[in-house]
Amino acid sequence: MASAQLVFAMIPGFYQSASGMIAQMDNYRVIAENLAASTVNGYRKNNASFESYMNPSPPQTGNTDTTSMLGDRLYPTQHPVTRTVTDFSNGTVEQDYNPLHVALKGKGFFAIEIPDKQGTVYTRDGAFSINAQNELVASNGWRVLGDDGSAIVLPKPNLPVMIHETGDVAQAGQNIGKIKIANFKEPEKELAWVGGNHFKPVNPEAKPETNDPSTYNLMQGYVEKSNVNVLQEMVSLVQATRLYEANQKILQAQDSSMDTVIRQVSSRV
């Protein structure tokens, strides 16, 4: 009986080691996404955050030896749960001399209209261009919204474009629109990453604030790069690998011990 109890007492270790390996696989995925998007303008790196989840004890039904041996020892084990958290710190700003490119220095996001009136996404990528309809569009071809909620149309695309620090867009000395800058007080809580360098509000009904021009300025001829530190991500990848391998070795050791105990129990039957 003592050997059988030892077998069941070892089971939580299997769950904990396996869940630790799964957590590091999630960590791999997040790091790989960061590395793949490290050259994407305005990309915000994600971090894998781990929390412990305590399994509840199962209902004790029946009076079999197996149930009594399991008791509260199998289930109340802590399993790491992975949560992805976005780092909204600013990326580096580089000058590329393109008059349609703007870097947003300070708080806020550019508002980009999803085609077919499917809503709005928010980004820090200011690598804009002009489409066939003479509209200012983002790097993926979606329209950049003005502060009035409509597209910004350049009536004379062959003339030089001036984008002021406040977001006002002018041609030939005439103002033709203003780039909308949307602000979220707590982007870590209010925004959800939807891929690439785009975000959407967690609450679809939430409306962002129009940013105060005193809290930001636009830099024409510049672009904001991602905030991914490639060297740091490589170090994190090595650490994740070592943690995965450590859990793997512990699992293998537990498996070997379990095999030994089971053989001992079987020999006494």
C-alpha cells in the first residue's frame, strides 16, 4: 500500500513539469513573433506573463482505495497559465526623408479605417502613402482617418505635402485635413493586439480620446521602428530553452522513478 501511495503522490510532479514545458513553448511562440516583427514599423513587442492556477480538489465520491489515495494530493497543484502582455514603450525614430512618412512622438495612435466599414484599428506605424483615389493610406493600403472621421484626400498629389507637428496636412499653403491622433489612458488594459502593428479596443463600444496636441508631435520624414530589442529577445530565447530542458529532465527522472516503483508493486502482487 505504501508503494501504491508513493505512485499517486508522484503524479502531481508529472503535471507540473509538463505544464512548465507547455508554458515555455508559449514563451517560444511570443519570442518568435517578436523576432519576426522586429523590422515592422510601429510594432510593439509582446511578453509572456505567467500566473499560477490552483486546480480545485475533485469531489470525493465512493470509498475506493484509489480515491482515498488520491485525496487532496493529486489535484491541488499549481499550473502556470500564460498571458500575453504588450509593451507599449516607444520605439526608435529614424529619418528616411519621405514627406508622407510621419513618426508620432509622445502619446497616442494613428486611426486606420478597416475596409468595408468594418471598424478602426490603431497603430504607431506612420509610413503613409497615397492611393489611386489620392487618399492618404497606411502601409497596408487602408485609409488614414482625419480628426473628423473621414479620409484625408490630397487634391494635388504632385505638389509637395506639409505635415505639421499638430497633424495638420497642407498643400500649396492650404490646410486640407488633420491626421487623427487617438489616445488611450491605459493601452495595456484597453487595447488588444490583433496582429502586425495593429490594435483594437478590448471593449468594442469604447471610444478613444482625441489626443491633446500638447502631449505629442508629428515628425515629417521620419518613421518609428519597432520597440523590439533583438539581442534581448535572443537572450530570452536561450533562457526559455534552458527552462524547457530543465522541466524535461525532471519529467524524465520522475518517469524513471515511477517505472521503478510500479515494478516493485507488480512484483508483490
